[in-house]
Amino acid sequence: MAEAIAAGLVALALLFLVLQPLLLPSPTVPEPYQPPDAEETARGRALLALKEIEFDRATGKLSDEDFATLSARYQSAAIATLAGCAQCGGPMADRDRFCGRCGRAR
């Protein structure tokens, strides 16, 4: 008898957990997706490319000469992207050390 009661309680608890999202929906609404701006995407692509060529060199997929060529190319692209963000004019609070829009230091 006690086993049947315990099994019934476990079944009710499981049923509540399964139906909880339907019965008690979350009051918060997620923010809609905002695609990144073009500057952030360009910077991210350049930095990702640098990480990938470093990995390829470490695993022996790139020679030192190819790594030097690609590294110089992507480093200059990353630097150019970051330099272009210097004048982004993003809002910064007094406590902020970096721009939230472009990532540049104050």
C-alpha cells in the first residue's frame, strides 16, 4: 500500500514537472535577436581567422612561411578594423573602461 502511494506521488510530481511550462508560463519575454553590426562582424572574422591559422600551424597544417604571410594579412585586417572603430561614438558611462559598441579602451 505504501509503495502505491509513493508511486502515485512520484507520478504526480513528474506530471507537474512536465506540464509546468504550460500551466505556469514564464513572465519574461526574451529579447528579439539583434544581428551584430558590420564592424563587430569584421573584427570577429579577423580575430577568428588569426586563431584558426595559429591552430593550423600548431597541428602542422601550415608551414612557417604560410603562417607568417597569413598572420600578417589578418593582423593588419584586425588592426584596421579596430582603428576604424575608434570614432564610433558609442555611449560610455564614467565607470566603463571599454566601449560597448567597438571594444576600444577609453
